[in-house]
Amino acid sequence: MRKILLTLLIVRSVCTFSQGLDPMNTVIIDYDNPKKYEIGGLTVSGNEFTPTNVIILVTGLRAGQSVTVPGDDISQAIEKLWKQGRFSDIEVVITKTEGTKIFLNIIVSERPRLSKYSIKGLRKGETNNIRDEITLKKNQLITEDLINASRREIKAYFYEKGYYAVNTSFQREEDNEKPNYQVLRIDIDKGKKMKLQDVKFVGNQNIEDKKLRKLLKPKRMYKKFNPFASSKFVKETYEETKPLLLQKYSTLGYRDATLLYDSIVQVAEDRVELRIGVSEGRKYYFRNITWTGNTKYRTSLLDTLLSIKKGEVYDQSRLESKLFMSENGFDISSLYMDDGYLFFNVNPVEVLVEGDSIDLEMRIYEGKQATVNRVTIVGNDKTSDFVALRVIRTRPGDKFSRSDIQRSMRELSQLGFFDPEGLDVNPQPNPQNGTVDIEYKVTEKPSDQIEASGGWGGFGGFVGTLGLTLNNFSSRKIFKKGGWDPIPAGDGQKLSLRAQSNGPQFQGYNFSFTEPWLGGKKPNSLSVSLFHNVQSTFSFEKNRPKFTTSGITIGFGKQLKFPDDYFSFQSSVTYQRYGLNDWANFGAAELGFTNGIANNISFTNIIARNSTNHPIYPTEGSTFSASIQMTPPYSLLGSKKDFTDVNLSQQERYEWIELVKTKFSGQWFLGIGEGKRKLVISPAYRFGAVNQWNRDVGQSPFELFRVGGSGLSNFVLYGTDIISQRGFDEGRVSDPTRGQGSLPIFTKYTLEVRYPLTVGQSSTIFAQTFLEAGNAYNNFEEFNPFDVRRAGGLGVRLFLPMFGLLGVDYAWPMDPLPGQTGGQFHFFIGQQF
């Protein structure tokens, strides 16, 4: 049809050659005897937007060219113009002839252009979404292809939303203000959303319908138990989950199972039904398994690692997991590759299928052990190479080890400078010389944090906070030219500055610096922190009542290799000075004196282990920490004070604080499911106790535990540890009456179930439900780990690189305190235990 139309148009053009001639210069066209002419000139008319020289260039005609009239030259020129899609009509006329020269005029009618368009039939939000989806732009040529493309884009958008009966109409209207411009009026009727009414299986005798339905998405309408599961039917979603049916059969030994048919039947205006036919076939079992080519490891060891016994159901996925890639690393490939056999390969061959039994021969190619040649890292635009390379476990000259690569990926993630979802590794084997180059790919993420907040501190009222934490700081670039971009960064050091105040009543200042690799060769850390807090009344007088706390801590940390290299050790020394000047306000009754000085020199040792796989949302591994903090036993070192004297003042008794403080915490993470979005069950336990060196001195009022609430407090007196316990007011568990007292012993249990809503570089959000129980005790005679106050609730956590981890929980107490009614909200900043 296109060729016929083109021929008719060409004939029309040729037949009108004489229409543009002067009557005295008429050319008679003899179609039986074509005549050759030389083009004397070319003109174009009717074009408004398309340049004349472009039109002439597209035709291929030029002045001086020899053409035959009538002939193919003019026909081909017209066809070339048609292919541009810009014109609705094309004519070629003869304007005049001079001997053998012919002058031609190309007359075109340009297609109308789009002035604007409107959409009706949808809600405002849907209209805006459609505008983002379709490719209509002002000044576009309006062609049938453009309209059809827009119709397809609209249909595809609603198809993804479950609307399968979308009707779209386009109406053109002339724009009276712009000649040769048109307005498109788009009317969309999306119809009703299609939902899945039911899924029916035929031929499944060994697996129940409900077990097969669980594998598919979407879920059945009216018969789904999960209120968050969608019954919106989108064919692409169904096609993505359909292979799971045969995978399920394969795990049960039905390796010949096939889907005979699957049909989608519309049973109502807005409902469809899936009908799936299954041929299960025979159920197979493992029988004899033999090994060939293994010289490094004996057959009995390989059999043990494979752990598949004769007579067990033939499960292809289990076989592949045991051979190639199991989550726990106990597979045949890991055994070889962790010992340098990078070129290792195992091929399971079915040597005999007899009845329902299958004999397998595992054909192994061990190859040579490979050594690491070069190790590089790419993508670290901010972090220095040596910061990333020093935590990588694969070193040039070492034997290749897949477990070392996996551990290196974990260590890069734990740095906190790179997006865990963007980490990748690219081993490049060199079989000729038995080496491998390893390239680690990272994606930088924001790691520094700014804090600008205000909160209500109970006793102190509103308190404003300003803080800056640089987690990837570089002190060596401070005085280096070009090192400020905009701050010195990239060496993995941590610098933190924080200030709090609500005026004269409270000011708090904190500074800390950590070098994680002191000397640059080993993961030995050095940290220094200083702090100064002033609490007073709302007065600016010089001698106003106040309580001051100042201190400095110097710490040293070391990565251990025993019992394994997840362990670390930290040791620190701290000096704190407490000063009271007519202090008779918050917590003064606990001390027993209002004027004087108390000094605290303590030594702390911590042993910890962290094997989690993700710094924000771990799905496996555990963390635990055990610490002991001790002061010198001044009263037992020849002190001249008589601590049995009842007349000895409290200020004299605690001038030099002495205590022994022990703490323990542990948390485990168990991920359930596949992929990145795993459900995580996380039990945790925490304990702390403060003892005295000398019973005659008595229990120190310093360094105790205050339990209850969110664990956030703007006023922390006397070195008190603030322990969160949701479902109760701040400090009310340890002091049910005032919420201000502290006790020397506490215990706490937590069970959380978490599910990620989104995990990515820009943010991580997860919801959680929890049970929590804990209590505080005066002494070990009262201590009872089962005498606890319980609570439960729901919450959500949001991690933003700039602000850290934020959260809100709603907790309901199961063992309410006297006078307590109902649950309460708790807000969190930072990681909470």
C-alpha cells in the first residue's frame, strides 16, 4: 500500500509539471519518450520550520545535475523527503525551462507541531505521573508514530499498576494562536484494577496447592492472610516467581517436573484466575557417589563435606550448594579455593540412572595453587588507598583464598566509609603463571555527621546541642597544600566535637580524637577524649551554686588474633574531677555533701568480639564485650583516714573514689530468608555491677547505673551509666519514685525481630518488634535475674549518613510501676543496645 501511495503521489507530482509554467513556455510531457534536462535551479516553498537548504540536501538534487523527465530521479527525491516524516504533502513543479535547462520548485506542506497537551480522566497525582512517563514535548511533529508511542507508554504505566483494560483516545485541535500548531486532548479511561481471584493447580499429587501458592506472587484475593501482600495481578510479577514452582519440585526429588500449561482466565470485570497444569514425573534418590581426580584431599573427607547419603532424596539445589557455594562456607569449592586452588573445578556427572536411583561421579580438576600478584582498589574518591588496603586480607605473595576475599569485603564494609551494597571484587586469573590479580570495587558514601538538635532534659528544661563528627578525618592533611576539600579527610581518623547548653544552668563540651592505626603498620588504636560539664542554677553570678565535671581519657586498642581475629582488646586510663560549690540541687542527696572535690582515677580493660556482616543492619554474626574498670584501693594503701569513723564526712570519704566496675553485653543476629532483605531475630543480654575495695568505705555514689527510658539524658551526674529500658520513664526502673537515683547492679534482656523496609547507600530503614525486661538492684543479696520488669512494643529505625541512626519506639509495660498507666513513645539517636 505504501508503494502504491508513493507511486500515486509521484504521478501526481509529474502530472502537475505544466501547472507552474508560463502559458508561452509550456512543456509537453511525453511519458512514452522521456527527455533529459539539466537542472537550472531549485527552489522550495511552503516550508516554515525546515530550512530550504536542508530540504534540497535531502532530495539529493542539485543545480547542474542531469535528470530524466519523467524518470526515477524526481521519484527518488520525493521518496527521500517522505522518509523524513516531516511533511504531509510533497509536490515538484516546473517553474520554467530554458532550452535543455529545467527549473524546479519543491512545494511541501509541513506536519503540524505540538503546542501543548492536556490529560483528563485521571486524578491529579496520576496525571502528573503520566506526564513523567510519556515523551510528548512542545514543538514535536505530530505523527501517528508519536501518538502510538504515547498510547503504548500510557498502557505500560497502568499495566504495571494492574490495570489491563486501559482505553486512550487522542483528539487534535488547531491552535488559533499559532499557525500549523495543534493541541492534543488525551482522554484516559484506566478501567478497574485487575486482581488475582484464585490459583488452581492440576496434576499436583505430591505437593499441596497451598504450598505451591505460597511461592507465587501476587497472592490470592480474599484468601491471603498477610494484609501487606498484594493481590494486584501483574503478569511480569507472576512470570518472575513462576520458576519457583519447578525449583520446589526439584528440591523434593522431582527433577523431571514440568509445567504443562499456565493460562490466565478473566472471571470478572476486575478479576482473573490462574490455572496451572503440572506433570510431576518420578521421584529420584541419590545412590552411589564416587570421586575422580582428587589428589589433594582424600575421598572420605570429600564425602563428609558433601554429607549426602545413599537413599536421600535427589535435591539438585542441595547438591550445587555442597559443591559450589554454601552460605556457611562448608562446600567442596571453598575447601579447595581457601587453599589456593583458584583454577579448581568439579563437574557432577550422572553416570547411571536406574529406576528411581541416580549414580553420580564427581570429576575434579584441581589445577595448580595460585598466588596473589597485585591487589588494587578502585572507586575510593575520598578515602586514601592505604586506609582500604590495610584492612584487606589478600596480600601480594599470599596463596589465593576465597575466605580471605569474603573477610576483606566485610572489613571494607565495617570501615563505614563505603556503601555495603556497592562493594564488589574482580579476581583476574593468570593461568599461564599461576597468579591472580584482585581488584576491589568500592562506592564512597557520606560518613561524617552533623548534629543540631534540641531536647527536653527534665531537670534542665530545653537543651540545645551542636555536634560535628568526622569519621574519616586526616590530621596529616591539615597543613598540606590542597588538603582542605572542604576539610582534611581520607585517612580513617575520627574527630568529634560536641557542645550542649541551655544557658547558665548547663553547659557541656566534649572533644575526642581516634587514630585507628597508630604507626600505620598494625591495627593498634590510640584515642584521646576530653570533657567539661557545668551544671548550675539560672544565674550568672560568679559564686553561684554549681557542679562541675572535668576529665580526660587516653586509650589504647589492639586487634587480637587469638582465639580468632574478630577479637579486640582496649585499655584506657581516665581522670575525672568532680567539683561542688554550694550544690544542693539535683542528686545532691546521693552524695551527702554540697561543697568539695572528688577525684576519680580509673583503669579500664575491655575485651570484645564483633563478627557482624553489616554495620547498620547485620543479618548474621554477633557482638559481645566484657570490661572491668578499677580505681586504686586508696583505703588499703596506708590511708590515714579512719573509714570506720562515723564522724568522717562524706566529702572526705569520697575525696578519692575507689571501686571495681564490671560490665558485660552480648547480642546475636540470625537472618532468615534469601537476598538482602532478610528478617532478623536478635536476642541480647546486658549486665553491670559496681563493687567496693573496702566495705568500711561504703558504696560509692559515683559510677552507678540508672535504668529506664530511652537512654538519652542531657544531665549525667557522677559518671552514671544511663541504661535504656523501653516502656518506662527515664530512670524510673532504678528509682521508681523520682527517676533520679542510681543503683550498683542491673540486668537487662532484649529480643528483637527486625525487617528491612529499604537498604541502600542513601538510607536504611527497618521496622522492629521487641520484648524487653530488666531491673536494678541495691546489692547482690537482692539480685535476682528473674525479678525484672517487662515491656513490649514496636518501632522503626532510620539511618541517614549525615545524621546517623534515628529511631522511635512505642512500648507497653507488662509490669507497670506504681501509678503508671498506658504505654509511651521513646526517641533514639545513635545505636541502641
